[in-house]
Amino acid sequence: MSLAVISLPDVDEDIVVAYFTMEIGLTENMPTYAGGLGILAGDVVKTFADLKVPAVAVTMLNEKGYFRQVLDDEGNQTEENEIWDKNKFMKPLPNKVVVTLEGRSVVVRAWEHYVESPSGGSVPVYFLDTDVPENTEYDRTLTSHLYGGDSRYRIMQEAILGIGGLKLLVDIGYENIENYHMNEGHAAFLILELLNRTKNEEEKNYKKRYDFDKVKEKCVFTTHTPLPAGHDSFDTEMVKSILGADYFPFDNVDIPDNRKFSMTYLALNHSHYINGVAKRHKDITSRMFPGYRIHSITNGAHSATWVSEPFRDLYNKYIPNWSHDPFSLRYVFGIPKNEIWEAHIKAKENLFNLIKELTGETLDINALTMGFARRMTGYKRPTLIFRDIERLNKMAASGVKLQLIFAGKAHPKDIEGKEIIKELFRIKKRLGENIKFIFLENYGMKIAKQLISGVDIWLNTPQRPFEASGTSGMKASHNGVVNFSVLDGWWIEGYIEKVTGWSIGPKVASPDHLADDRKDAEDLYNKLEKEIMLMFYRDRERWIEIMKHSIAINASFFNTHRMVQQYVMNAYI
């Protein structure tokens, strides 16, 4: 079976999907992403191009980026703008449209960037921009900061993405789009614009005034988080005052609290296909939003983007065409073990050279090295491995070294997340001489590519069941890096104990079963001390077998080629 070719119905020149996303991560030099949601969007669009799916993407320009993280010696985080030159990556289009916000006209234009694939496929990405002379000083900032400002600012941003994005697509000439795919609820206002275009002014009954069925047939919605805070909701009166009370039928939005307008419910009520991003996430979402039919399409990683250069060379030698058909990575079993290890050591050297350049620190290439990179926030539990520092120090007291490389930003308004970073800096001072701890500043795509390929173990310790999917571990698997993770998100589907990696904590049937810090830490320490460290230092042959299984079983499946194929076959057609 090959995933390299998708068989599509006759679509002529029609676009099968318009992919709307608040953020997108295409390259390190375009900081138009905050984290996993944006990186996933970038990987999806690259795969659209690889598989020649007729698609177009719409996102925000985010001219000042998310933020650049600056840390002092105590771990205090401050934020700076990420200034980048958009002219190097995209061109402005002459098209301009108007979105009415608070009764005034806000002009929106687009910058065009093409994602090109070696397969010959190409997907245009349109970056929305309000920094034009026609707008007020405030309105010119609406596409400056990703996830910036207060609720008023966010509502306006999301209106520009959904309403302005759809208007621009039509103005550019995209008339026959078959599916509008909302990557999270940020883009759900596009539904209002779609409904508005079916409006029959003479019809008094709002249920007949709009063609709800026609709009629903065109909409696809992917939700990414089981955390209530991750689902945007705004004061209903504020939404009305910004968009205009007559713009759409509020009555049709079924929300539990009529004082709050839920972007998630707007998307749920008007999408013919709704999915979570892993099988367990589907179950959690179904319980969060009862009465809706929720599907699951587990996330993936774009193989060609996230495979390191040493493994790229190795795969090119033994598995031709792997980047166009990632399912063929299962043939990694035919690659000699010594060459797998040599590629890994090269990737490890590349990471350590980067760390030397960034921090001045020198790491031991022969020492067991663990990586952890997440948004720094409480439910990710970055400090779980340090719950018993005395025991951790004892593990490495007999000359066995352990190296820990952490990275991640805290949201500017997340006080708890910022305190976690400071706590990690304090913990560093309490570690024994055989444990080396590095925290890399300003985590982004450049560091990520080196980190997920250059460590020996990829650590993930979220509070179950709040990890919707997770994709960094998938990227690590593409490079033979072994996962050591809580059984949540994608890892429930990907782990085979001691075959593809190790689990942390119990496998539980109910998504309501919260993780227990004490028990999870105990399991982590036991497996690290009695299995992982022993195997790494004493049984290299078996370790490489796990690396091979990680590639053959996990990388060959948890990739965006498989993921996009499922979207095309299940959601789009």
C-alpha cells in the first residue's frame, strides 16, 4: 500500500479545500506561528502540495510574530517582538476587501506565498494584513501580534481571519471551493460570511432566511484541545457590537450560556465533518460536546521537513522515495544497525554543536540525553522528572551520566508558566555533577529540528487527559529517537512497551482518569533507572532495535501524508 498518490474525483479547476488557520509554521524565518497548532498547519499545507491536493490556505500575517523569548540568569522571561521581512517570502496582492467592525470599514489585503513541493504540487497561502493607509492606527495593528491584545482585539482578529479571509478568496477569484476547513475555532466567523451569502432579505423567518444546509455541507472543523480555556468564547454583546447585530442569526447558535458566544459551538453546529486529533481526543471531545458526531484523524508530522540530514541521507540510500511515501519507512528493518547508530551520532553532534554555539555549554556525546520541549504551562508538567531530585541524583552517582535539554516558551500572560521556567533554573543548581541540565532560549523550528533528532530519549509528561495529540514525539520517531511518554494523545496509539519506547503511568480506559503526579513520577524513575539507562549503556544492540521499531511502526504511520489522505477521503469528498 502506498500513500504517495491520492485518487481524487473530477474536480476540474475547483478547489477541494480552503484551509483556514490563525497561525502557520512553514519556516523558522517566518515567525507566523506560536506552537504545535501552527506547525501542524504548515505540515498539512506542505502535504497538500506533496499530494497535489487542490487547496488554498488562509492565515494571519502576524508581522511582529508571536514573541521572542528572552531569559535572564534566573529564568525570568521577557518578550520581544520578532521583526521579519515579509517581502523576502511573499508578495502583496492588489486585492483589498472591507470588513465592518464596530460600524467602521477595516480594509484587509493579502500577501501571497507559495508552498512548492518536489512532486510538482503547489499551494498558495494568503497572509491577511490590515496595515494599510486606509485604516486607523489601531486597526493597522490587528494583524501585528499573534494571539495578542484583549477580547475586543481577539474578536476583531478572528473576524478578519474568517470574514476577511473568505471575502479575499472570492475577490482573488476562488469561486468554487468545495470545503472550508477550520483549523480550530479561531476561523469560525467564516461560517457567518458563508451564511450571509445565502441570505434572502425578503424572508422573515430566520431559519428560512439562510441556507444552513448548504453552508454545513461545505464546512469541516478540527478541534485541538480538551482544555476548556482552549475554546474561544466571548461576551455575546461584545460580539454583536463589533460585528453588527444583524449580520447573522445568533438564535441558531446553540450555546449553554447565552451571555457567552462560543466559537467552538458555532463551528460544531455548522460543519458536516468534525474531528478530534487522536482517538482518545475524539472520546474526550464527544464527552465535552455531547450530541455531536465527532470523528478522529490522528495528527502526523511532515516527514521531509522533520527528518534530520543524517537520517535523510540514510533513508535516501536504502529507502528511495521515502519522503513521497513515508509508509515505506517500515523498510528501515533492512538498514544495518551500525549505520542507524552512525546517523544518530551525527544528529547528536549537530545538536551539541548548536548548543555550544547558543550557550557555550559542552555536552558528552556518549551520555544518555533526554529532550523535553513544550509550551511551559502547568498541565505539561515540565518538573515531573525532578519530583525527587535526591533519587535522580543517585541514579547518576555511580559515573552514569544523564543530560537533560529543555526548551519552551510560557504565554506572556501565563504567570504559572513563567514561574515553572524559574523553578527549572533553580532546580539546575541542585543537580549532581553527573546530571547536566540545559534550557534553550526562544524555542522555534530551528532548535526543534535539531532537538527532536539529536537526543536519545524524547520525554513527554502531560497531565492526562489534557494532551489532545502531541506531534513532537512523532517527529522524534522519524529520527529514531525513542519516546518516553505519558499514555495520552497519540502515544496511546503509538506505544508498544519496550518495542517502540516506554510509557509513563498506567493505561486507563476512562478519559476522566486524571494522572497522579506521585505515581507517574515513581513509574518514570523506575523505568529510567531499571530499564532505560541500563539498556542504553549496556545493551546497545537492543536499543537500536527499539530505534528501528520507532521508525518502522510510528514514523511510517504518524505522518501528514496518511493524515491528509484521511482528510481527503473522509472529510473532503
